Amino acid sequence: MTPVRTITVTGEGTAEAVPDLLTLTLAVEVRRDAAGAAYDDAGEVTSAVTDALRGHGVAERDLRTSGLNLRAELVWAENQGQKVTGYVASTTLVARVSPPSAAPVAISAAVAAGGDTLRINGIEQGFTDSSAVAARAQEAAWREAEAKAARFAALAGARLGQVLSIDQRPERGLPVPMMGDMKRAVAAQGVAIETGSVAVSASVVVQWELESAERSAG
């Protein structure tokens, strides 16, 4: 029995689109002499921050608590060892803001509500529904894989037959600035946010059967 000849190639594809969602990560950190006071005050500040975000268009389903911590602050004192100097309560909030142009005012409101206890840990731009841009990236990856496989098959004096296997790799998102038409989210207050574009990448590994050129011609 003649062994089946195959060719396996990897295709990479990228698609870009203007993001319509901004994910904001905030942290509230309160220091007090007593653990209970730190915990209670952190809760009050967090409530004020979430109320401010809700008041600026952030829906309840788009607010999430992702971390909660209460710890003692310790210092080393000579001849005394470690000594408790206070307690720190902290919590982390994740807020999804859409459209991104609403984010600067919402962030300013959160900062005003949280005061010196608020920290901004980062923002990430993306899509409320990434399926369409992901599909375009997958199509581009497939086209590259098919073209590459056909090129190598021709060099080997063969042609592509049926597809034997497809292995899709996880998509990857990466912020990429738009060239030529940079959008700016201008706010009445706070730091303006450049929306740019977001590139989504896809990778696919495809295996084809190789058919002889003579057989396909006949």
C-alpha cells in the first residue's frame, strides 16, 4: 500500500477594528489603626466609587469586584521585633465602559469619589462582541495556510488534496494605533483616551493530503 503523502503548514492572520469597549481596573486602598475601621472605610469608599461609575453610564452587569484583602502593616523595631503599625484594606474593581469616549468622565467621577484612596491599575480596549473581527482574522490565517501549502506542493511536483486536520490556535488581541485617522476620546474633564484600533490575531495549523500532479491532471 502506497503511504499517503501529506503537508502540514501554519497560517497566521490579523484583523483590525476600532474598539467599542474599555475595561478599567481600579483599586481602593485604605490604611487605618484598626482592622475593622480599615475594612469598613474601604467598603464605604468602594460603594462611593461604584455609585459614581453607575451614575456615568456603567451598567450593573459591567461592574465586578475581583479582589479583596485585609492585612497588617508591620515594621521592625530594634529589641522589639516586628510591630504592627496599622491595617490596610484593599479591593479591586473591574468596570467595562462602552463606548470608550464615555470613559474619561467616568474615571474622573471615580477619582473624585475615591480621593487619595483610589488607584488606577490599568485600562484595556476591546470589543463588546469580538466574533466578527475574530472571524476575519481566522479567514486571513486560512488563506495564508492554503497559499503556503499550495506553493510547497507545487515545488514538490504535487497538488493539494483533501484537508486531513485543522488545529486552531487561541486568538490574541493586541492594541495597535491606527495610522492616518487616529480617533480621540475628548472629555470635559480627565485624561483623554486615544481609541486607536485593536488587532486580533489568529493562527491555524492545517494538514492536507498531497496528490500527484499526473493523477490530478488525468
